[in-house]
Amino acid sequence: MSKQKQLLAAILATIALLLTACSKGEDQPAVVRPVLVFEIGKGAGMEADVYAGEVRARVETDLAFRIGGKMVARLVDQGASVKAGQPLARLDPQDVKLAADAAHAQVNAADAEYRFAEAEMERYRSLLQKGFISQSAFDAKQNAYDAAKARHESARAQAAVILNQAVYATLIASQNGIVTNVMAEAGQVVAQGQPVMRIANPAEKEVAISISESKISEFRAALQSQQLLVTLSAQPGKTYPARVREIGAAADTATRTYPVRVSIPAADADVIIGMSANVAFVNATAGDVIAVPLSAILQQGDSTGVWRIGVDNKLFLQPVTVVKFRENAAIVKGNLKPGDKIVAAGVHKLREGLLVKPVTDPYITGDGKVAVHPAGAMQHIVAR
């Protein structure tokens, strides 16, 4: 009997241990998994092509000396703001001074010849009137006088040009602007007309981008409309309406893309020349479709869906139909509406009914608008 009691005690102890383990397992809280969410905003059927570019001035001028020589001083640096009439650089004035002295001497010589020829003509005129010389002799002196007068005027004109060249030894800003490029340094010998500096007029600002030939027709259709939005990497929360101003006539020989200039009519002080910018070409699609990130699409065999987050923060698979794939976005049709939240990344590691903690991308605003992400992670959608 003692052995039976020992066996019964062992069985009861085992059962008690199992019950204790089960009660501990039931007390463990459910695992909550954080997920990156994308909230569908109003007008989420708007899709956009995003092009990276640089803020440029509409008017950029290359400045050069009108004479050649050795540059002895550069008075401004790249990025400096300059005013019209401000000196920017200077050439060695010694050669110009010597040329001016030579021109002045030539003017004095021509003036002496001119005055002598004039006096001779007057004397011969008096002799002609008294009949002491022939008409042909007087005509010869008249011709000598005319030639001396012409040489005198030519010398004076050449001297004026050389004196102007003395002024040209100083490079002057022709307009208010910003120095965007410096192409010569002090000590360098520059030729006449060789660009030395580039001045950009900040009055009108635009973004320079490049597009493929397949997009030319869309951009040409937008020449007179404001279908574009510009965002700055330095100001991710701000957008500026823009329009296409100019489309290049020829493709770049290296990239085979066409240059496009996008004007920003409402540019403020935050838009600085040289900043990195993104241009979103917004296209409206059908009203019953939604633009979602490519990373939100879950493909399981023949079925396609997205993980939708319920009010209890649990996941359920929402079937959708992909209308078309874009470069980094998917246009889908399904039972989705503004305000719904879907998982934006890591969809293949989730399961039905999983409790999650939604984490919003910092570049997605509260109303569902997606700003242009500097790293490009979410820049494929403009859900407006």
C-alpha cells in the first residue's frame, strides 16, 4: 500500500505542476508588434511622378572681361550677394595704362599734323585768290588737309576706345544677384570674353530637372497649367505650386534625358538657389482607385491584398485588385476609403488577427498627405 500511495502522490504532484504551468501561460500578455502604417488620405487616387532637381535662377549670366590680361584681384567669393555696379575682379592695369599713353601720343601727333595742314590750306587759299598759284596746287593742299583731319579724328576715336579699355580692366556686376560660380582666380591670365563669374538673378526661381522621352507629352500638356508641386529637402513640410516653363528641344548626349525648367511663381525666402528640390507631377486617376506603396502589396498565389488595421489594432487581409504598377507605387481598387490604415512595409511577416502597434512615418502628415521623403522611401505617393 505504501508504494500505491507514493505513486498516487507523484501523479497528483505532476497534475498540480501542469496546472501551474498552464495558469502561468494564460497570464502572459499577447505580443504587440509595431508596424509602419500608411493612412489613406482624401484624394488618395492622385498619383505623382517625382523628379529630383536643383533650385536655379531663371536668368543666369556669365560675366567676362572685355579685354584680355592677367587677373590680379578677385573681390567676391562664390555665394556672395552683389549689387549692380559693384566691382567683382580686376586685371593688371599696367598694359592698359601703356596703351592709353601711346594712344594719347598718337592723338597729339595727329593734332599737330591737322593744325599744320589747316594752316597750309588757308595760305594756299589766299594765294589762289591773288592768282599766284593754280587751282590744282590748291586742291592738293585741300586733299592733304582732309587726310590730316581724318587721321586726327581716327586717332581720337582709337584713344577713346583704349581709355574705355582702361575701365574694362575692372569687372563690374551688371545686375543684382548671387555669385553661383567662380571660373578664374587671381594670377590667372584670361582671354577677352572668357567667363570669369556667373551671376544669378534671384528675382525668378525655378527647378531644373530631367525627364525621359516617354514623359515629354505629359509635360507639354502642362505648359500652361499648374499641375506640379515642388518640395525642398530642407523644408519637407512645405509645398509650392509650380508650372512647366520650358522643355529642352534635344536630349542630353550622356543621359538621353530632356532638360525641363519648372517655374515657382510663389517662391519665398525659404527657396534658396542651389537647394535640392523634388518636383511632383500630379495626375488624377479614377475616383474608385487608391495609390498605395508597393511595399504594402501582399501577393499570395493568385490573391492580392493589403493588411488593414482594424479599430482594435488587429490585422485583417483586405483583398484588392491591382489596376497598374508604377515605378514605385501601385494603383489598386478595393474596399478602401480615406482614413483607413494599412501596413506599409514587412507585409510578408504578418498574419491574420495579429495585434499591432501602428507607427506613422514622420514624413506622412496627419491628414494622410505624404511629403517627399529625403531618402526616397515614401516619395512615390502624393496622397492629396
